Amino acid sequence: RKESSAASDVYKRQLTNLEVYIDDGSMQLKGPKGRVAPLAIKAGRAMGQAFEIACGLPVSKKKTKVVASSANLGDQIATGLAMHGCKRARSALMLGVQHTAGKGVHRGRATFA
């Protein structure tokens, strides 16, 4: 009986030390020119606040990327989301799926326009 009790104590301690991590998150927007950047910035800020403030989960400032159909659009969004460490990128790996800016295939990666 003492062995069972000791195992139960270890199990309870392990549960109280549980930590939660979110590995990847993504957002995809599509719309008319001039409307996407402001909407992406607003939605990105809300997503960052939901993770960090509402859930208490940190967003990695080293890994946060913006992939857009043009460099100008990507720069606008990344600037608006600089507080979250956003940087424009040509591609980003998420859960094993590649997202690449522009048209066509870049080194065998999936693309979107």
C-alpha cells in the first residue's frame, strides 16, 4: 500500500508542474489592395494579446514572421506588428507546412499568392 501511495504522490506532483506550450499558430487573410495590411495588423495584435495576456503564453519574438504576396505589403504588416517581433520573410515553416510569398514553387515548398 505504501508503494501505491508513493506513486500517487509522484503523479500528483507531476500534474501540478504541468506546463503548456503552443508550437505554431497562423493567420491567413485575403482582400482588396489597401485593406489587407490594416486588417492583418489589427488581427495580429489581437492574436498576440490573446496568447500573451488572456492565456499567459509568450509569443516568440525570434520566430514571428509575416509572409505576404509583396515585399511592400509584408513590410507594412511587419512594421505594424513590430511589438510582437514580426519580421517579413519569403517563407515560414509551420507544423511541417511551408508558406512562401509569391507565385510558383521555391525549393519544393508550397506557395501562395
